[in-house]
Amino acid sequence: MEDRLAILELEGLYARSFDDRDGATWSSLFPPDGIYRSRDGGPELSKGTFVQGRQSLRAFCEDAPFTGIHLMHLPQITIDGDRATSRIHMEWFGSFDAPGSPSQRLVGYYDVEYVRSGSAAAWQISDRVTTPFVSESRTLLGYVPGSGLDEAGTRRV
């Protein structure tokens, strides 16, 4: 039970630290040679993202050209000694930094491999693969300040 709770805490910190662009914390959740990968809309991993090593992971998080929020679902965890795996369904809502960029919605799942190591015997993410199921973009034009009614109740254009 303690291992499952530790992995749940790890996953919560994963989402929060990435969404906060806290690359130091996010990359520390991986061992020194940890890997983050993603599929780019197909079954092949060779066409997606590949980031390995804490320094590269930190830069990937801090330099991301987008901001967003993860909505993580409960993982299905299998533990085997000092190794574990999980599948976690997730949603991510975000937007890119460029003005006029569309908002994004990604629905998919993570396949995660964990390893327990170090003097504190803490769980870390050794390999994480993002697989998209739905990827949508839409442009939100938003509220235009000064439009609507003026102080006298007359409609402004």
C-alpha cells in the first residue's frame, strides 16, 4: 500500500511541476538517465518526442512553448519488487505562447515504468510514453474590452 501511495504522490507532483514549468522538480522525478517520450499521433515512437537525462528533461519542461494543466485519472499500477508499471489516462488543456495560437486539448494515456532506487529508496519515473487518443485545437477569441454597452446603456461597436 505504501508503494502505491508513493507512486500516486509521484504522479501528482509530475503533473503539478510540469504545469508550473518547474523543471528542477519535474526532472528530479526521473533517475539521471530517465526518459520521456511521446507518440506523434501514430503507433511509432520514432516520430514523436524523445528526451533523456535530467538536464534535457529540465530544459524540455522550462522551455516548453506552451502552458497548460493536466487532469490525471487514477493509474492502474503493477508493482514487482523495485520496479513498477502503470497506465494513466489523462487530459491536458493548454495554449501555445505565440499570440493568436489556438488552445489545445489532448486526451490520451501515459504508459510509465518506475524504479525504486537511491539511499531513500524513492520511486522515480524511468520511462514515460505519452499516447494521444484525441488532439484538438480551437481558437478562442475571448472578451473584447470596451465592447458592449457604454455608461448610458447604448450599445457600442
